[in-house]
Amino acid sequence: MTLIIVESPTKAKTLSKFLGKDYQIEATMGHIRDLPKAALGVDVEHGFTPSYLIPKDKKKHVGELLAIARKADTVILATDPDREGEAIAWHMATILTDGIEKKKLTKKTEKKIETFKRITFHEITKSAIDDALAHPGVIDTKLVSAQQARRILDRLVGYKLSPILWQKLSKRWLSAGRVQSVAVRLLVEREREIEKFTKEPYWTIEGDFSGPITAQLISHNEEIYEKQIILQLFDGKYTTTSSTIISEDQANAIIEDLKKPYTVSAVEKKEISRNPSPAYTTSTLQQDAGRRLYFSSKKTMQLAQKLYEEGIITYHRTDSLNLSTKFISEAREYIANTFGKKYIPASARVYHTKSKVAQEAHEAIRPTDVTFLEETLKNNPEFNHDHVRLYEIIWKRAIASQMEKALFDSTAIAITSSNAYVFQVQGSVIMFDGFLKVMGYENGEVVLPTVAVGDTVTLSKANSIFHETQAPPRYTEASLVKALEEKDIGRPSTYAPIISTIIDRQYVAKIEKKLVPTELGMQVTDFLVLYFPRVMDLPFTAKLEADLDAIATGEKEWVLVLKAFYDPFIEAVDTTMKTAEKIKSPVEETDEKCPLCQSPVVIRTGRYGKFYACSTFPACTYTKQKPETIDMKCPKCGSDIVIKKTRHGKTFFGCSTYPTCTFAAWKKEDIK
């Protein structure tokens, strides 16, 4: 019997469809060893040696896997094809080797770590599995070292910084993280840039001409009205549009001066092409799913995980833009048969990955079948509507990436007055839809009348339009993911849990799809920037990421990377613990009096949100939950519905009159 070990039961179930009875497929149920929860678990003095433990809830399962492995002729580790998957394979091999050797098996049957077979595949299909089994490899210890270095780095930062926050900010539930704290800093810096920004009014002028043509006033005597304001922000440059027309009186004076004869002074026609985007990477999938489907990063990754494990898409944690020659060939054939040969370019499209560490043997995220499987997914009880929606954008993007470019006929018309005012209008008409046949497009065509240079046109009406310069936008999940990837902060596969964590910790609130730092988030960020500027520095964090990549390729030694980080870091920790003063947490005053001691009641921020508390705490321990209402009424008694949290932090909705009325619901849609 051959034992194949994977991470999840779903993946095991899908694999079993392609393999016969000679194979037994078991799942580790995720990570099977980790650093201890209640201790640092890293021997800094002896080469940063980690102390890995099998969690209590995994010990029985590990014992069962060990018993099966003892009976197996061959053990194959088929965990995911990335650093996390390699680490799980290594931990599993180590546990099995130790467990088998404890039984004092003979040399003939003893299994050493190097004898475990390691296979990887990027899609769960019969052909991919057969190919992987035919070409087994060994565990890549360089990838394991990179994962281990990341895990230890994150543990050192979190374990050393969090207690400082507890002590200096008097909140024992705060946490800091090597990447999460930098992500919060991006949001905090942006919020302050928005607060500093002063909106300035400006006007534009639009003219209606015979033809009909509606055009924008762009210049007078060759002086351009529109101007660009470029701001240097914390994370880069930001451009906002303005104009030299800065008052309504100025705009009205110009309109009065426009009552002159006009002629067409220029007509420029050209063909514009638009190429398709490459198939998704982990980052671009999260961004597009956020923008187009309004999915959170966490939801996107959960849905993609299911689609991968069920064999519908390729592995969803990837930086590569590469597609297999087999898929490209099948896609081109599908496109030609479905839409016509004119929709495929003369040669296959090849996209080059910018990431230095993306492995070209890996692929971008694509469907495992070029045929659109919408009905198959809809009829499968394992999938819901959101799985289908995510699959659809993955399928469209991958197929479109191999299609012909779209062509547009673009026309620009300039109209000039006898006193040198120039209006301009641009229009475009799609001539060939190309890849847009699959991706779709909004009909934004502007069809212009046929005119020639020298034609006389009449201005029938001119309007001034009020505008304001726009502050830099707040981040959304999609734009934060984009910024983190562009600045090489963390890995795209970690962005979803990072965003979830900073929201759960109340460092950030999600308001109308925007990520807004809270007072607490700003306070923690200010403290960390002041005392740990190196840890909070974007280039330094990116350099650490590059060091981890260098470990994965064997260019750097993981212990040396950790030592170079740790020595100055622990010095800053010791100095801060000794010298930093306690920071008083901000409170909101109220008109209420404490029912126990009659002192003023204030609003404080706790682990699960804001609450009322006596201002004399800890002398008086009176507290009361501060309800946050929603625009819904209790279906039982008609009172307000408020947002509440369980003692474990899970959100639910309940009646504001509790305990008089005990109505409660987990979801808004259940409030009926």
C-alpha cells in the first residue's frame, strides 16, 4: 500500500477520484507542528533553534497517521507546492521518522527522512497527479528554511513587542506584527494626509456646438487651463487635477468672452489597440475580486482554496504569470472554435513575471478545463453562488489572456475661436472587440460627427462646472493589497489574514468598503514608529522579505538573517521597556454618572469594542457595554437592534432591551 499525505480532507477526496485502491490518502488537517502558544519557543542563544510541538488537538490524529505509515510500503508527501506546503511535508516526515524509529524497526524497514517521496502539482487533475507520481522528488530544505525563518521572525517580533504594548498602553490584548504593523502604518499615514489636505475649488467650462459636438475648453492663447497637482505622500506620489479657473466670477467672465465665431482647427484620427491582461496571480485575484465582486481578501482566498481542492482551478498561491504550453494550446483551440480564428493572435501570448522569486514552473491561476464549467459548479452541492462568481472571473481572465487585442478608432477634434479659445473633444468607437468578447465592456463609445479642418461651427451654449481638488483616497482592501505587493511588504498569500487581524484588533475599521484607522490604531502606530522605527520602515521590511527569498534560493543562511535582525531589535526592546513612559489611553466623556460611586462615566476602548466605564477605574470597576445600533428593528418587540459581541469576540445582533427581550441573530438577514 502507498500512503499519500496531503493537508485537507477535500484535497484527499479529490485525489482519491484519480487513484486506485493501492493508494490510501490521508490529510494532516493543516499544520501538524508549530511553536508553542504560551512560550517564545525559540532558543535565541543556540542558533535560533525552534521548539516545535504537536498541538493537543492534533496528537491523536498524528498517532493515527503514524500507525498507517508503519503499514505502508511507500509514503508520499503531496502537500502544497509552496513554502508552507514544504514545511508541512518536512514536519510530517520528521514526525513519522521519529515515530517509526521508536518502534526499533529493522534496518530493512526503517524509514529515514530522506526516503520519503515528495511530489508537487499545481492542479488536481488525473494527468497532473500521474505526472507527479512518475517524477517524485525530495523535500526542498531551502524552502523549509525560508518558511522557518519567517515563522521565527514573526514570533520574535510579536512575542517581544506585544508585551511592551500591554505595559505602556495598558491594554493586554494588543498585538504587534512584523507585517501587520507596517500595513496599519500605511493606513495611518494616509489618514493623516487626508486630514491635512485642503480642498480647493476650481471650474471647468463645457461648450455645446453645432454638429452636435460637446467639447471641453482647454486653453486660451496657448495657456492650458487644466493643471496637475502632485503631492509627495508617505507611500509615493499622488496626482490630483485642478484648473487655473479658480472662481465662478472668473468662469463667467470667460463665458462672456466665448461669444465669437469658431472653426474646426484640427481633426486627428488614429487606431488604438488594447491588449489583454495576464491570468491572475494571488495578489491580482484578491484585488479584482475586491473591486468587481466586493469580496474581502479573506473570502476570496477561502473560495479559491475550495475551487483548487476540488480540482476546478490551479494552485491559487502564486506570483507567476506563466501558463503551461498545454493550457495555451487548448485555450487557443477553444477560442478559435468558439469565437473564430480571428480572435487568436498569430503566436501564443507569453507574460513575464516581474517577481524575482516567482517560479516559472508554477503557473498563474487558471481553470483546469478550458470549457466554462458554470453549470457543473452550480449542480455541485460543494459550491455556492460566490464560488461560481469567482470561478467565472478566473476563467474569463485566463482565456482572454490568450486572445487577440481589441481595436478602437479614436478621433480628437479641436475647435478654435477667433479670439484664440480652444475646445477639444475625444471619441472612440470599437472596431474589433478581440479579448473583450470574453471579458465584456461597458459601452462608453463617444461617436463624433464627421467634420473637416476649416469647417465653421456655432457655439450654442457654454456652462461652467464646479469641482474641488480631491484628497488622496482611503485604502480599500484591494488597493492595500496592491500597495503591499508593490512595496514588497509580506507575501500575497498572507495579506488576507493580515487584513482580518488588523480589523479584529480594532486598529482598523471597515467603513463603506474603506479601511479607516481607529484612534487605537493611530496610537499604537505612533508608539511603534517612535521606539521601533526600523521595524516600521517600509524599505527595511521589504529588505527582510528579499532576505527570506534569498534563503529560499539558497543564497543566504537563515540563521545569519535572523541574527542580523535580532541583535539591534532586542536592544531597542530593552531600551523601550526601560525608558518609554506609559501612555494614557484616550477616553470620551459622557453626561452619565456612575451608579456605584456617582463619578463621571467615560467611554473606553476594550478588546471587543467601546464600553462605558467609571472614570475612577480601578478604584471603581463599574462597566457597561456601549451598544452600536443598526437601522433595523427587533421583530419581537420593535425596539432597536444593536451589534454585540460574545466573550470570544464573535459578532451577533440582539435586541437593545435585553434581558426584557431575548431576540438575537447571527446574521442581518435573519432579522425578520
